Amino acid sequence: MSKLALLSIALATVVLPLVAARDPNPRRALKKALVWVLSFNLFFVFFLRVVVPRLG
């Protein structure tokens, strides 16, 4: 489980800004990247604090 968690963090750190960079407007792309990374981090914290303890 820990390897999957680390892999998802690494992928999100690379993939989310890459997807946002396709936007032709640089400011909007930066905002998208920041919002997506922040929302991923919030979801990940929720997952680690609530879901993972219930699994084991």
C-alpha cells in the first residue's frame, strides 16, 4: 500500500502540471495546476487519515 501511495504522489506531481500546461494562457494554466495539485493533496490526506486506517 505504501508503494502505491508514493507512486501516486510522484505521478500527480508530474502529470497534473503537464496537463495544465496545455492551456495557451499561462496564468490560467498556473491556476489550474495549483488547484489540481491542492485538491489532489486534500484528497490524499483524507484518504490517508480516514480510508487507510479502516483497511487494516
